[in-house]
Amino acid sequence: MSIFRKGTDSISMNMDRRIADAKRKVLSMHELGYTQSAPRTDIKPLRATQNTRAFTEYIADWKTIEELKIVMNRHTIITILGCCLLLLSASPSYAQDEALTKARVHMLSEEYKEAESIYKKLYRKNPLNKEVYSEYFQLLLKTKDYKRAEKLVTEQLTIRPNYSLTTIDLGILYKEQGKKKKARELFEQAITELSGDDLLTQEVANTFLAMKENELALKTYER
């Protein structure tokens, strides 16, 4: 960041110096009676050749100022955009998204150990992030790390008591371990925990449908 700022400051100082020099020349020409468009006719010229040359330089310097203003505006915009990108890349949300993407790549490549390491860190930083929790839970199921998965779900139930989707997760965990009766009880419990939230009801029903638990999905809609 400091190198970037030092470079842009140097460019700005150089342009400011050029504009100041051009403005001084323009002001001196104003004293001789020139305007931006043409010289004044009521001022007696020194000599025709000197007058013409001076006016030509004046117009050139005026154009230099206008062109440099445009360049400065562009430079300012580029500088602001550069700073924004640097700030964005340093922001926690950007870093988390990047880490989450890496974890997903590891999952797709079946590099579960690497993925687990990233999910674990992300979850510790923000256990309220449902997306991270859900993907971390699925990874633990995939690797059959049931002990850690149960600890994870239990913690989530402490954070969100009586939250139907998390109750279903616990039921899925028991079902994976062959504890079908306990799993069924938890699925039924998840339905009773619904409190009229249409969006949550839809999510619960869709979860049961994805599990091919059509009867439970129907009960969810009837709730």
C-alpha cells in the first residue's frame, strides 16, 4: 500500500508542477492583454513576430493546462479505484470468500484433509455463518468423522435452539450411523419446532424431499 501511495503521490506532484508552470505563463500573457481565444487589440504589440510567437505559446500552454486537467482527473479515478481494490482485497469478507472457495476446490478434488483445515478455521472465526457450518458438516459426514460432526451440530443447537434445520442435521447424523429410530424422532421433532415461518417450512420440506422422506415432507406442509 505504501509503495502504491508513494508512486501516485510522485505522479501527482509532477503534474501539479507542470500545471503551475503553464498557469504562470498564461497569467503573464494575460498581463500583455491576451485572452483564451485571442489577444486584445487595444494593446500595442512589441513586434509582430514576438507577438505571434507569444500568442502561440500562450495557446499551447492553455491547452497544456486543459489536457493536464483531464489527465489528472483520469489519474485520480485510477488512484481511487486502485485503493478500493486494495482495501477490498484486505477486507475480512473478501479473505473469507477466497478461503471458502479454496475449501470447495479441495472438496471437489477429494483433498478432505486440506478442506477440513480451512473449514475448521472459518467456523471458529464465525460459527454463525450458516454456509460455512453446513459445508463443514457435510465434509465431516463425508469423512465419517461422526464424533466431531455431533459436537458441531450440538454447538449449533446451543447457538440456535429449536432450529428445525439443525435438528434435521442431527437426525441425519444418527441415520448415517444406523440409529434410524433416533433419527426418525429428531425428524418428527424438527416438524414440531416450526413456528409458521413459511420460508423455513419450505426449506424443511425441501430437505426431506432431498432425503426421499416424502411422508415427512407432506407432514411439514400440513403443519
